[in-house]
Amino acid sequence: MVSALCSALQAPCAALLLLAWSMTALAQPTYPTRPIRLIVPFPPGGSTTIMSRLIGQKLTDSWGQQVVVDNRGGGNTIIGSQALVKARPDGYTILYVTSTHAINPSLLATPYDAIKDFAPVATTIATETLMIVNAALPAANLKELIALAKAKPGQLNFASSGSGTANHLAAELFCIMAGIKMQHIPHKGAGPATTDLMGGQVQMFMNNALPLIPIVKGGRARGIAISGGKRLVALPDVPTFTEAGLPGYEVKSWQGILAPAGTPKVIIDKLSQEITRILNTPEMSEQLMTMGADPLPGGPQQLAALIKTDLVRYAKLIRQANIKLE
């Protein structure tokens, strides 16, 4: 009799449970309901600050919740990245990253796993590498710079935004391909590196074009060459490396957004879809092109693939150039 009673109650109970679950789900607030912190693991002044603020403002406009950019530079991006890993996986703390995320594991023992401790959200832009030199340097083009470096082996120097960063490796690859030796001077970000180049403390700097275009246009530095198959619209007088006499030099970097591992898929998807929508708007696409960047709208799978590919690619370059952290 008890068994029969339980059987008779199963259907109503199941219906009640389903109704209760549905009401609970409906009662849950729609993400986001409070400000989002977007960590940038670099000091202010570089392309990551420019892009994070640009995308952050668009997300703020879309959702009505403030996206606060938090520059946490230091430790070759490890300080900011570790802050994300320690954050709650609820979508309210995300991280703006570059190719450096895939470089670090080949240079030092990071306090996190570059893949397992992060949830890919979206890709944002791809950028070519622009070489600039101090305006007073007696080298008007790439051939003259290489000739000068060969005449003064080890006497010319180049800046980077930190040992092991993408622009450091870009310069090391250039030296290998050109058959020259230059002294590496690491800085704590692209901003300080650019300042020292304009001041004459360093002679050459290679970085993505975004923060360098205004400097070249203003005559405070000389644009020498740009990677890729075509010149930048914003700098039509700066030749490609192939045009300048160094064919085969190709260094394209990417940027994207990560969340802590364990962040619910529904939140990852919402972030990814909105960021992709923003990047696909004609207004944003045109703005990025004039800034010297290529929109790279892509979701979690695309960013995961880029990280895995670059973990292998940069490990090979680091071994070839025998790069050590300074």
C-alpha cells in the first residue's frame, strides 16, 4: 500500500520540483548585475590599455554596468594573471591578455597553468609588429640600420616592455634573421620603453603598432618597417619588412580575454558573444583599422587554439635565441 501511494505521488512531486526549479532560475539575476573588473597585466600606456578601455566602455554601454580597467603590471604579466586565478569564477573578474601569456611558461615557473587555470572567453585583435628607431639615429631605413649594427656589434640597443614579452622576442628574431647583435634593455611596459626611445636612451623598439603610430606621425620617432604583407593605412610611408629588404620576417601577435577556470559556460558565452558583436560592428572595425589593428572576433575555441599554438611556437624561438630572463 505504501509503495502504491509513493507511485501515485511521483508525478505530482516531480512536477512540483520542476516548477520550483524553474521559479528559482527565473529569480536569478541576469549577469551582470554589478561592475566588472577587467585586469590588464601591464602598466598603463600600451596597446592593452587602449584596447581594454575601448572594449570595456562598449560593454558598459551595452549592459549598463561599469567595466573597470585595473592595470596590474609586473612580473612579466604574472602579477595580474595570478590575481585573476585567485578571483571567484563568477564573471566579475576577467583578464586582458596578449601572446605573452603563451610565452611565460617557456621562460619561468609560473604559479599557475597557462591552460588549466584559465577559461578562454574571446579573441579581440591581431597586430603586426612595427619597428621604430630614435629620430636622431643615423639610419633612415632598414638596410642602413642593419649596416650600422654590423659596424657596431653590441653597441646599439633595443627596448622591450619586459624580458620574454612578445616584442622582446620579435626583436631577437629580427637580430637572428639580420645577422646582427644588439643589446636588450628591458622595461616595465611599452610606455616606459617608448619614452626611453624618444629620449635617446635606447635606439630601437619593436611593438604592435597601436601606441606607436601617433609617435611616428608626430616625428618623435622614425618608422622603419612593419611586418605583414601590406603597409598600414595609418603609416603609408613605412614599408613592410619584405619591401625593406628582409623577406620572411613575420611576427603577428594577438590579444584576448580570459576568465578564471570554472566560470559558468552561460557567463563565458554571454561575454564572448557580446565582445564578438562589438568587434563586428562597422564602427569598431573602422576604428581599429585606423589604429593599425585587425579586428579578430572569435570565441573560446579560437582563443584556446591560439594559446596552444603559441606555446609551441615561442618555446622553439626561445630555445633558438637562448633567451633568459634578466
